[in-house]
Amino acid sequence: MRPLAQSRNADRITLSVHHDMAELEADWRALDANRLNSLHQSFDWCAAWKSAHESRLLVVRGAIGKQLLFLLPFEVEIGRFFRTARLIATGHSNLNTGLFAADIERVPRDELRRVLTGGLRRALRSHADVATLEKTPAVWRGLPHPLAALPGIANPNASFQLGLAGDMDRTLVQLNAKRRRKKMRLSERRLAELGGYDYVIAREPAEAQALLETFFRQKTARLEAQGLPDVFDNSETRAFFRLLIDRQCDGDRLLELNAIRLKGEHQGRIIAVTGLSRKGDHVICQFGSIDDTIAADSSPGELLFYRVIERLCGEGVALFDFGIGDQPYKRSWCTMETGLRDITLPLTLRGYAAAGLHRAVVRAKRAIKANTTLYAFVQRRRRQMLRAAAESAED
């Protein structure tokens, strides 16, 4: 490790670049303790991703003397034209914050901006052409985020949250409580006709791994039926989620599998699965799936969310996060919408072209999603192209 950069007007702040997670583990875990830092940048989450993907890491460490200010963990992706440093695991993250000290606000905003622009450029330009910090919040848990000091553009997708109020009754007051309870009772009546159900929380790794494999199968089948690509259908991604289960640590839960399991004539059949991550009082839904070949009219996914939220109300959780992406079921549950930003920092001359291309793509996606007619057309064309590719592969 060697110092690489200093802010001209903040000569006490130094940046250094590291390639070995192990040498930073103590610092990393110290910053993990800050509840405002996303689980997606935690040491164990990033270690699992690196192991599964064999990522080339660049971790930028910022400090004043011996006092740690922040860590920004990047992985370098080598493309045809550009080398891109992205926050690690961005493709499967719901919220990227980097890792900042709890007292980072004592650094003046202008000073922090200089360190995170000029300093990062000098630190990273020999390794990458452009750095991207995607899915970052301007405000998180009611506080301005340090990365909001940098210019960025709106991500095409927001994330959606529900505040939990200590028990289910008070939580549902924020929503249409009568309708929500009626829907839950209807789901239970329909499942009772089939013999009933169990709400399952996988407490043992073997049970969690089995539910994860069920999720992969259900997700693949459902997306194939819809003619949509399956982002979970590659060996590295699946290995990553399996590793999260194996790397469970005290306190936080990297990945907890919950499910609805049928009793009676369909004994043991799993009809809904969700994967949850918990850090402190914040729980994120990472993924979910249903088996719609049986009891689809019972809305098993909705029932599972009801049971999950009901349980978490009594376990000290204050914020249930449905994650990034706009879906009707999320809006039906959530009272909060968090806008996310993409920050693009060119590091070299070639990087300016890469940054411009990235911003253009993001703006185009946002424009398409804002136009319901155009978005529906693009989705249809996407499904047609995927089906054509599948038929060609079969031939």
C-alpha cells in the first residue's frame, strides 16, 4: 500500500489504493458498524462476491492521519473499449453507499467533493478509464449522504420501503389495513382448502440452500414463460448467493430464506420464496419467486410478505425495503420511495467518452420507462428477440 493522492486544499486527507481485502478487514468491519452504510458494501458481502466472480478489486481508503474516513470498494471490468471501476456487486445490489465513518459530516462538503473527484482520479486512472458509483442515495434514513456531494444523474429506478411501527396493526395503519387483512384471510382460506400451509424460516444452512435452489427453479420457469431474461441464470451469480448463506455472521443476516410450504395433499410443496438481508434495523428483500402452477389464486407471494413483515415488526426492524425497481406489489405495500443516483467519474481521456455513453444510456432508459406505451413496446420486442434466440439455439 502506498499513498496516492491528496486534496490540494485538504492536505490532511490522503487516499490509498488496496488490492487485498484481508489487509483492510479491521478497517472495513469498523465501518460496517455504521448503520447508514449499506450491507451491499459490507466486508462479508463483498468477500462472497469476490470469491464467486474472482473480481479484480481496487479499494480506495481515505483517512486523516490515522483516522479512517471512508472505503470505496471497486471492481474493474475490462470491456472492449473501456476499463470501468464499479462499486463491487453493483449488478445485484439494491443500494450503494460506500462505507463512510459516522462522523464524516465534519469534513466540509466542498472539501469532500474535491477529495472524491480529483483525488479519486489520481488514485484510479492507472487502473481504469471511468469510475461509476450507481444506485446511490442523495438522502438516506433522513440524512444527506456524503456521495450527494458529487454530481450525478437520476437512476432509471427508485427503491421502495415500508416503515415498521412495532406491531402489525400500527404498521398497517399506514396502508389500507382493512383491505390488506381481507386479502390475507382470503389467501389463507384458499390454502386451507388444499390442506393448509406453513410459514417457513430457514434456520439451518442446508434448509436455506434447498430453498435457494427452489427459488432458482421457480424464477427460471416464470421468466421463461414471460419471455424475459433471467439475471440469476449464471454460475457466478448462483455461487455468490450460496456463499452468502455459508458466510452467515453474528448479528446481521447476509441472506435468510423464507417460504410458504403447503400441507395436505401437496405436502412439502413450496409455492413462494423470498430472500432477505438484514443489517441493524433495516431489512432488504433481495429476491422473490412463486410457483404459479398450483394455488396461484391464493396470492402466495403477498401472503409470504404479510407473514414476513408481521414477524419483523416484533424483531426490532424499523425499515422493510422492497429494493430497487418499480412494481405494482411494491407500491401497494410501500409508503416511501427513495430516488437513486448514478455518479460517473471519467479518469482518462478515453474515460470521458465512456462517461458520456453511460449517461446517455441511463437517460434513455429513464425516458423509456417514463413513457408507458414505449416501455411496453420495448418489453414486447425484448421478449420476441429472446424467443427467437431460443428457437435458433434449439435448431
